[in-house]
Amino acid sequence: MIAAIKPAGSNTRGLLAYLYGPGRHDEHLDPHIVAGFAMLGMPDPGRDENATLTELGRHLDDPVRLRNSEFGKKVTDHVWHCPVRAAPEDRYLSDAEWGEIAQRIVQAAGIAPAGDDLACRWIAVRHADDHIHILATTVREDGRRPKLHDSGIRVGDACREIEKGYGLRQLKKGDRTGARRPTQAEMHKAERLGWEQPSPQWLEDRIRAAIPHARTAEELLAYLEADGVAIKPRRGPSGDLLGYAAGRPGDLNGKGEQIFHPGGRIAPDLTLPKLQARLEKVVAEEHPTARRNRPSTPWHQATDALDTLHSDLADDTHAQAHITALGELLEATAQKAPANLRAELRAASKAFARAQRSQIRAEDRAAHALRSAARDIVHTATGPDGSALAALVAALVWATIVAGRWHEAKNHAHQADAAHRAVQHLQTAAARALAPMLAELTARPPRDQTRRILVNDVRAAVPDHAERILTDPAWPVLATVLADAEARGHQPHQLLKEAAAQRELDTARQPARVLITRIQHTGRNPVTNRRAEAARLKSTMAGSIPCQPRSSTQPASPTTTPTEQQHRQRR
């Protein structure tokens, strides 16, 4: 059950005209009052043909007119409007039940506290099976204004209790970190103009997509302007950026002027101070030469950065920072991924946006590795190879699962649900990313003798999961991956132990498939032969020693090094 308190209005009669009218699409049927502050003697135009909307409006406005006649400053924001809607799958509720629900809503909001005979005047109008509208005038009978601060939170809590008591669908409890829902006007405008999203949601997507591209708030606003978003910065006398508002091209008011939305109204975590904390409280930018000299690609570096996520969640402030940065990495990956994965990754990024914020304040400096990885990915000129992409998407799946579990442990219901929805999209993307690699590896299985040895390695390294791994349809492919890694100098037994420690296998539906990308990532580079490397260094050092004058008895041997001479002397 959702109760959405609307911004305060000033026209009681106008709102009544809507509630008792046909609706925008003739959807209003049989409008009538189901509850109110004083049912006896209240005019109801839906049941009494002699009653009028004007009469009902005056009845509700009486305390307002009385106060305005006695005080110099008139009250003009006195219309309180709260639609209350049941879920589509909920059972039919009678007029009496809706009346009881309305009574509990106004009590929780502070409109009409229980036992208060001098409370505000209100009515609940029903014109459909699944919802009612509560209208109140916010001047009490004694002329005072009601205390409505945090009424939305109290009403939300009341709805959760109503759902339990009436056997309705139970929604998650809010924590004031959710994005503002689009208004009816914004949704109708989007429909009229043929837009898929209302302007605030469209702007939220654009801002989140721009975050990995910027290092400062100024860069972010410049990027958004270049992307076609209208930006209205707010600056102090010194020129410092104090705030911003964003507008969608073509979103104009009645005067033909651009409509701007402040960042905090678009989403709670998109205010300027919060964006500055995320963008500017990171380590200094790495020199381009150092970045070019890295031994691995940004895709591998991102996977490496995700490896420590499960251990970085021990501290709450660090955990929140890493989860926020994880969302940025998801967005960056979606932007640079191949076309066949882009839709699922974008859906995952959009779903995970709700999991990026909670009431816990993030220590953003702690997540510089993830944030830097996201920036490197969006700025790289080349796409990933198949194994690097498959490893990163698989790591993103596990990281998102870990983030969801952390939110569950903290009782962040909405965030945990968002993480679970993101995981579903990521798992689909991971399967698609892995498919070509599976086909290539399946075509070249290891020899039977090698496979038998690898079976023993599996049983020794991960005995608790060995049977599930060996009976997994992906086991032959995992055997090929282990054989390839062994050819590069790695020990399969050690790779299996490290991979199982990195990602617990108890909840994995296909443990062999989980290990494939993990082991391909950690075993991708050849292992240096320590003996050969030691000999090379020794030879290099010996060659750099200046030649000593030979004694008269020493034979000239231009092709013999001092090291070789020492070996010969030993022999």
C-alpha cells in the first residue's frame, strides 16, 4: 500500500472537482466519501443530489477562513492531499475498510490525532476499487496549524502496519534515501511528448552515466552540457560552485522557459556536496606514462580491484563507499561492453542505483581503487578480449551478491532488493560473455591422463565441493583452463584453493563455471622460472663488471666470461 503525500495546495474546491469528476481518462467511477472528520451532516455530492462541491469545499475551509479573518498573514498552503493505493494483487477492500485505513493514515500524519476533537477537517473520497484520496485543510478548529514534520515517514510506517493487519502485499520500509517519484504532471507530460521517462528519471540516468568520466564536479557539469543536458550552476561571489540544477532539452514551462531540477530533487545522492565527495576525495591522478606501463588492461585491473571487496565491507563507512563505487564501475562497464551485453549491463546498473545509497555516510577515499578502475575503463580506447570481459562480469556478479548481503545484514530492505534485481541482469550478461569462451575451450579438451591428475587436484584443493565441481557440466572446460594454466607454470592445486577462497562455492549453482573465469583471470600470465631468472640476472651482473688486467700467465680468451672461468676452475 502506497500513500503519496502531495505538495501543499491552495484550492480546496479545485481538488474536489477533480476527485468527483470523470478523471483524465474517464476512470473515476461512483465517487463518494468513505470517511471524514464528522460524517454526520457532511454534504456528499456523490450520495446527495442536493449537495454541491462548493458547499463541501466551504465546509472544509471554515477553519481556514476564520483564521485568515483574525490574523494579518493569510494561510494559502492549506490543502493537504494524500492518495492511498493498494497493490494490484491485493484483495478488494470495502468502503468500511477503506474508511478505517483513512482514519489510521490521518492519525499517523498528525492531521487528526486520536481523541483530538479540535483536529483538522478531512474527508476520504473513493472513486475506484483500488485507491482513495484523502483531502484535509491544515488549520485546526482552534486556529493552530498541525505538526506535519516527517509525516511521510509516519504515514509510511502506518501503511506497513495496515498491510499486515489487512493481509495485503507487504512493501519494504522506507529510509528516506529513495529518489522522488515523478508527479502525475511529469508522467502525463512525458506521455504527451512521447518520452519513455519523465524528466527527473531521464536526468538521473544521464548524471550517473557521466560520473565515471569526471574527476571534479566542474568536469561533470561540463560533460553533461556537452552531452546535451541543460545545466544551471549556482556560484558564489568568488565564482566557486555552490550548487547546480539540470534540465532536459525540450522540457519547457508554460512561458516557454527551460525547466530545471536541482540535483537533490533528482536523487538524494546527486547533490553537489555528495558528488564532490565522490569525485574529488580520491587519490591523485596517475601519470599517463605510468598508466601505459601497467602490465594488465583496465578490465583486468577492475577485476583485481573487486577481489578485495568482501574484506573491505568490515567497516560500514568503507563498505558504503565501495558499494557506491561499485555502481560507477557497473555503469562504466555497461558503456564499454559489446552490444550483445550492453542492454543487460545497463539494466543492472540502473537497478543497482538504489543500492548505492543508504543512511550510512560513506568514506569515499576508501574506494579509490574501484573508482579509478571505472574511470580507466570509460577512457580506454580498446574493448576487452573475451576472457577479460567474462572475468570482469563474473566478478561483478559476485561483488553485487556481496553488496546485497551487506545491505540485508544492515536491514536495508530497498537496497538489498535493488542488488538482487541487479544480480539477475548480471547473471544473464555473464552467461552471454562466457558462451564464446566455453565453445572454444570445449573444442580442445586435455588428454585423459592430464584430466585424471586434475581430478586429484580438485579433490585435494576443495574437498568439500569436489563432487559438485566434477559433476558440473562445465567441468571439462574447467579442466582445459587448469591445463592451460599449468602450461604457463601455475600449480592447479594452488589456483583452485585461491579461487575457492575468493568466492565461496556453497551458494554457487554451477561451481565449475564459477571457477573458470576466476582461474582464467589469476592464471593468465606465465609464471617466471625462478632458476632461469636467477641465471639471467647473474649473467647480466657479471657482464657489467669491468674487465680486470690479465696476468701474463693468463691465456687470452675473448669468448670466455669471468663467470665461465670460475665454473671451469671448480670443475
